Amino acid sequence: MKGKELKITYDNLDRDIFFCPLIKDSKGRNDFDDISKCAVWEENRTRYFSDKYFRAFLDIFKVLFNRLGIDPKLNLEKDELIDCWKELSNDVMLPLFNELKFARIYWTYSKYPFVVETWPWNAYLSHAPRIRRTWVYDPFENRKKFENVRYKSIDNKEYPDRKAKMNRKKVPVTIHLDPLYDINKTSRVLNENVEEILMMAREEMEKMEKEGHVFRKGVVKNERPRSFFETELRYLGHYRLFKCRGMEFHEVEEIFNKGSEKNKARPLEYDTFIKKVNKILPNLHFKFF
């Protein structure tokens, strides 16, 4: 039986296209937490309704987790996830997924916005600010992945096992620790030797540079700027009108010009949109048509 196609209209321009009004901070700017949560909510919501494979992925595992009685908000430990996997392994999971993949799927599904009951059916801004403030989202999650010491960093991406003379952010450093120490003792040892560890890392960087590896200049910023999410939502508004509603781009420009007159949005030129949309919204797999 063919599944019913899901359609969404995005008919409220302020809420669905211009994404306003957002919470303002003390300086009158868009609140950083609010705009970052809005961006990840709405981009994934758009993907859910436009990408049948992404939708099937989430729906299937929601059914499986419900069958197991798993609440994604519980943040189960690895052993508990493996037990859940084994419970379904014979009749459902074994032909499709191993333990590691199941754990990764659970990790994805257990994050904001997927754990919010009203996602994806309701728009982010249809919820009152007091409700939105209760949702937890960490916009620096990718930075934490970058800081995982198990991974090498090559060409701005993370690869566990790959050697290449490309742009790098990390170097391998060998240190010796007592595996029987607890966290407090290990932390003390690392803190007392941090200067030595950094010196070893910089010596290794100099060595690798002589071999042809290229390292970035400057330190990693502590946070993604507010403008990053403002740009993402701006492109998403254009995307929804152009791709999801099937408008001609000049019609999209007219709508955004009217929004610009009320200080709600600024239009993008067609060439700029086509050139950058895949970079700004990589998860939506935009195809030219």
C-alpha cells in the first residue's frame, strides 16, 4: 500500500518564512539560544516533510523504541542499549543493524528537536517563549566532536583512521598514564603536565609541517556566531518558497522585498542562493531544477 504523501504549506510568512518574532537579548538582538534552537528545529522539520528517507528513518525507530518501552529522554548507557538491541536482534534488528549502528541511531533520535512531542508537526515559533526556554540544545556539539581526542582532523572533517597531507587541526601525541588511576588522579596528572603536553604537540606540528601538512591559522572560536543561524534561517525561508512551494524565484524575491520593508527579512539574489544553498543547508540536498 502506497504511503500517503505528507504536505506542508508554510503559509504563515512571519512564522514559517521570516522566522519572527524571536526572543531578543538585552541589546535588542536575536537571542542566541532561541535562534539556534529555531534553526535546527526548522531545518530538520523541512527535511522531515521533504525527504521521505529521513522521515522513514525517524518513524521506524520511533516505533521500535516505543515497542521496547525506551524513552529517548532517559539517556541510556551503552550496556542498556546493547540489551535493547539484543531483545530485537533476532526478528528485527539483526538483518539491518549491528550494536554500534543501533547505539548511533539512538544517540541521534535522543537529541533535540526529535524528543519534543510537537516536532515536526508544529512550527518552532508556534510555541510560547516560556516553553521554548525549557528545551535544551547545545549548538556547540560539533566543537565537542572536534575536541574528541580519539579522532584525527583532516580537511576540517573528523576521520578515525586516515592519513593524508591535508589541512589539519590536530597532531598525535603519546603520553603515558596509569590505567588504574581514578578520574581525579588522572585529571591532576594531566593538569600538572599540560605545558609539557602542549610543547610535545607543537613540536609534532612543526615536524608535520616540514612533511607538507598544513595547519589552520589561529584558534577555534568558542561559539558559532549569531549571524550563522540568521543566515541559515534566511536561506531556509527562500528554500521553502522556492523548493517546497514551487514558486518562481522572482516571486520569492517579491515576498522578501515586502518583508525587508518591515525589517523582517532581506532577499537573496538568485545566483547567490544557487551558489551557496548547498553549503548553508547541506542536510536538505538541494537539486537544481
